[in-house]
Amino acid sequence: MSLLFVTAIGNGALSFQIEKYGEEKLEWVNHTNQVLGEISNFLGSIDNAEANQRNYLLTKRPSYLMHYQISAEKIGYHFNQLKILTIDNPIQQQRLNSIKKYLEINLNELSETTRLNQENNYIKALEIINQGEGRKSMEDIRNVLKEMVNTENILLEQRKGDYRRNRAVLFTFIYIQIMFFVFLAFMTLSFLNKQLFSPLKLLLASTQKVDKGEKLDVSDILPNNEIGYLLSAFFKMNERVQERTQILDYKVHHDELTGLANRVDMFDKIESAIKKSQQYNS
């Protein structure tokens, strides 16, 4: 029983540790997916900013300018989120520092060409665009982001693999645990039946015999424990009672000096003899 309880507590603690480790692996999987999502949002914000700025330059519609400014704010937000999410990865941090430089070039060009367009200085704005620094910086940003995505995808597969292995270990442990507890429960029931239930049944049957005044049959083999000692003492006590009962019965029905039957049973014997004579007509 002690082994059963200790094992149950130990298995519960070990299962908790394995599950906790699995939750940590799952958190890393979710973290990697979050980084990939932020990279996609960051790149989308840059594309939206460029598209809205270009539409503004072509149409002069204020709505495009407003959407351009909103996209520019989202670029800064998603960049800061990437810095926070990759704080534990020095390589990704270095790449983000490179992106920051390229991003400044790109945003400065967008801002400058927008200002010149508002001032109707189209020729100067076109000259800045034709220099291609913004286009080149955007290509550099895409290349660095592609490297970041590749790195995160590799990490994602590794972390998914770790998580799957952890779940496999947990399920295997649970299966072994169930089999072990079934075996341990069977052994415990067998032990209890041998050491407790069987002796108690024997004790109950012996008690019923004593109530009926019958003689007990002492088993040759008794359990070597408290129940066995109790049964042995019980049997010996019953034997002494039976011996004393037989002695008293003999003394009641026989003469103490001659050993012959006395008159206690005389009337019963006469009545029995009369019934036999009547039965056989003798």
C-alpha cells in the first residue's frame, strides 16, 4: 500500500514536470509563429506605405496621404515588436539593425518626395525617385527579411519537433504508468486477499461454528502474521471449551465411582426401548 501511494505521488509529480516542459515547448512554437506573423505585418505595412504614397503622387488625393501616414506609423510599431520578440536571438537583432538603416533611407525618400509633391516641385521629386536609393533599400529590406523568415522557419520546425517528441514521451509515460498501476493494483489486491480477506473469512466461519457449538478444524498452515496468531489462539480456546464440555457431559451422565451410566438418561432410554418394541412388535 505504501508503495502504491508513493508511486502514485511520484508519477503525478513526474507527469506534471513533463507536461510543464511540453507547455514551454508549445510556447516557443507560438512565439516563433508570432515572429513570422510580425515579419509579414511589417513587410505589408511598408508595401502599403509605398503604394499609398505613390497613389498620392499620381492623384493628389488627401485620402491616400492619410493612409500613407497610418502605414508609416504601423511600420514603426511592427519593427519595435520584432525587436522585442527576437531579443533572445542576437543574429536576428543584427538583421533588424541592418533593416533599420535601410528603412530610414526608404522612409526618408518617401517623406521627401511627398513634401516636394505638396510644394509642386515634381521635377525634384522625380529626380530623387530616379536615383533608385529607395528602391534599392527596399530590395535590401526584403532580402534581410527573407533571411529572417528562413531562420524562423528552421527554428519553428525544430521547436515543433521538440514539442512532438515531448508529447510522444508523455503519452508513452502515461501508457507505462497505466500498465504499472494495473499490475500494482492486481498485486495489492492479491496481497490483501491473502493476508486479510481470506483469514477474515476463515475467522468468520469459525465464529459461526462456535455459535453452533461445533468443534473447529484447525488448519495445518496458518498465516504467519497477526491474523494467523489470532486464529491459532481462537482454535486452541475452542478446543479447551470442547474438552471441558465433553468432561462435564460425561460426569453428568455417568457414575463417578463405577463409570456406569446413571439414571439421568434412564427415562429417555426406557422411552426409546418402548418405541422400538412397539415398532417391531416385540
